[in-house]
Amino acid sequence: MHLIALLIGLLIERLATQFFHWRRMRWVDRLIDAGFHQAERFSHWPAVIPVLILVLLLVLPVFAIMYTLGDTLQGFTYLILAIVVLLFSIGPQDIGEEVVEYCKALQSEDEEQIQVAAKAIIEGEVPLDDRERIARVEAAVCVQANNRLFAVVFWFVVLGAVMSTIGPLAAWTYRVTDLIRRRAVFSATRNSETGSNLERVRNAAERVHALLAWVPARLTALGYATAGHADNAIAAMREPTDDRDATMSEHSEHLLARVGVAALALQDRDDETTTERGIRGAMAANQLVFRLLLIWAVIIAAMTLYGLTR
């Protein structure tokens, strides 16, 4: 039942994503902002405490539903609940859909649309140089795939193997930490005051999210080596870096970007334009993610057959 819920949830998310824009949960931003406002009253506390309290408050409704259902949370009831929770946990934006929009913008040669589509994937400032933008988009697809998809699946499966009903709760908890992190980064960016409470909350939110993303990021990086050019990916994984001062989150993102791009093993062609190269790179990165998703599905199915998960 656990595997069936996961497969149905992924199938609906892939095929009907255009009907689920409301799952981006922008309405949660107001609740998170209210939590940040309350955190200012307790600025003498360690910033991680209000972040964890906010996580618990946002996870509580799902836990309450599961607790209320009690012994009835099995069979078809569990299947429906797990699918709904997964649909809200995966994303919130679909990386494949954003890649398609980016490629359409490149084909139309609309610079404004290209910037908008690239920013949605990168989730940051878009380089003005075309070649730099192409490289950043390819790397960002590999990073965002873990954040939006693979980490959610990981926690759903791993804790679901301990107790099937915990799987949806774990997936939703991961998504909540990401929503808080995103909002904290956005709020801290608007507030330029160095050393402010919002900056402390942002750092704490990033640490909490990075902690949950650490193991999935390494499994995803290893998966890129399996789904793509293995020799290049493994060499990139072993490659020494100067990330000594990087945060845990930055370590994971740099690893995913480095290994994912290496696994693509793309070479420039003399007969293609910058636009064609941008489309080819973005689509290749998206295909790498899809191949890895199929590999994960096969592995999870095998684990289910051998009784390693439920």
C-alpha cells in the first residue's frame, strides 16, 4: 500500500501538475510571517527554537488528522491520505514544467521571459551572460530535483519503512522546513539590517532544512552517477573543493550541482547556437532527473517485494 500510494502520488504530480497550482501553498506564507513576527518578541532565544516551534505548528494539522483516524488509517483510507499529503509535499513547483517553460522562452527569444523562467529554476539572480545562465540552469535543475522531489520521497520511504503511517508525516515535515526556509530567505533579503533577528531566523531555518536534506542529497548525487555518465560523475564526487567555509546547505547544493552537471557530460557543438545549447542542456538535465526517478521507483519496488518497506 505504501508503494502504491507513492507511485500514484508521483504519477498524478507528473501528469496533472497544471491543475495543482494551488498546492504551491502561498497561503502558508502568512502563517509563517506571523510566526516570524512572534519570534521577534523572543529575540533573546536561540533562533532555532522559534523555527522548530513553527515547524511543529504547521505539521500539527496533518498529525491531528492521522491521530483522529486512528486504527481506521489503513487500506484505502491510508492510500487517499498518503496521496493527498504527497501531492502537497512534492514541489511546490514542478521542475519539469519549469524546464519546459524555460525552453519555450529560449525558442521565442523573449529576454524578459527567459529571465523569469530561469529565475524560477535557479531561485536566485540570473547571470546576464548567456553561457553562465545556461550553466547555472543545468546545475539548478540537479539541485532542485533533490529539494523538490527526491528528499520528499526519501523521507516518505525511510520512515514509512519503520511505520507506514509515519511516511506521509515525514514527507510533509520536510516540505514544511523548506517552506519556512524559503520564506525566511525572502524576508531576510527584504530586510537589509545586518545581524537582525530575521537574519538569525533565516540561518536557523537553513540549518534545520539542510539537516534533513543532507542524506537525500548524497543519495541523489550517487544516483546521478548511475543515471548519467558514471565516470565523470564519480570523478566530480571525489574532486577536492575549497568549500571549507560553506554551510551544510551549500555543501549539499555544490555537490549536487557538480556531480549532476558532470553526469550530463555535455559537449559544445560547433554547429549549434547559444539558444540550441541552452535548450539541449536544460532538457538533458530534466531527462537525467527523470531517469533517476525511474531508478528510485524500481529500487523502492524491490524493497517492497523483499519486505524492506511497506
